[in-house]
Amino acid sequence: MKLLRKLNRVRRRHARNEDGNSTIEFVLIFPIFAFIIMGGYEIGYYTVSSSMLDRGLDRAVRDVRLGNMPNVTLQSLKAATCEYSRYVRKCEDNIHIALEPVDAWNFSRPTYIAECIDRSANVVPSTTFSDGGENELMLVRACVNVDPIFPTTWLGAAMQRTEGSGYAIVATSGFVNEPNS
């Protein structure tokens, strides 16, 4: 009985003592705030990268339309797109572009949005890259695999991962080939 009374007295004495309360609150609440801040940064990075890829692809397609890129190859289109989309990390290593003519009168939506590079197997998908003919509607789709900055945050864990790791950022554009007269 004596032992229980002593333990009860010690417990009461420590229960009245308020030293360390702010430390306990900090330890419990700080990780939540850190998670929110890191997730917000991840959202910002993803949004900026997606916007810059859209901008880069549109600017590269504009160069093709205006004739500023007379010899359109996969490499030249990749280089122009990545040059215009500066904030996408390792763009030229991870971008895949498909350029294909589509029938403007009987348009059927492609079955997939865009093919991405499988970085785990180092395989590039086989897609069409054709510069098309005069007055032909061209569909351009670009996909870049981007690694998350904070992969353990709520956003990093929730976003859909593509084959070979990373998030897929996709941009789509279109143009009509002008007549060569």
C-alpha cells in the first residue's frame, strides 16, 4: 500500500507541473504543418511544370506553323519544347513526343492521352512521328516523367505514378499544315 501511495503522490505532483507543455504541443502539431507546407510546395511545382510544358509545346508548335523550324524532326521538336519549358527538370531526357495527322472531318479521339517513357526499363514507346501533308490537321502530344520533390508527403503518395516512376505531365496541341506555295 505504501508503494501505491508514493506513486500516487508522484503522479499528482507531476500532473500539476506544466513544464514542457509547449514542447509536447510542438511535437504533435509541427509534423502536420510541415506536411501541409511540403504538399503545397509539391502542388506549386507540379502546376508550374505542367504550365511550362504546355507553354513550351505551344511555342514549339508555333515555330513549326510559322516556318521557323523548317526541318521538323523528333529531336528538334524535343529541343524546342524543352528550351521553351525551362522549369521542367531533366526535360530532354524524359520527354516523349508524338506527332500524327488526324482526320478533321471524322475525328475520333485517341484511345490514350499520351505515351510516356518507361524509365525503369529504359524503353521509349513506339508512337507516330509524321510531319503530315498540306492542309492536314496535326495532333501533337508530349509526356514528361517528373520525379516528386517530396515523395513521402500526402500529395506525393496520392498522385498517380507512371511506369518507371515519376509523375506524368502531359501537354497536347494541334495545328494545320499550311500549303507550300
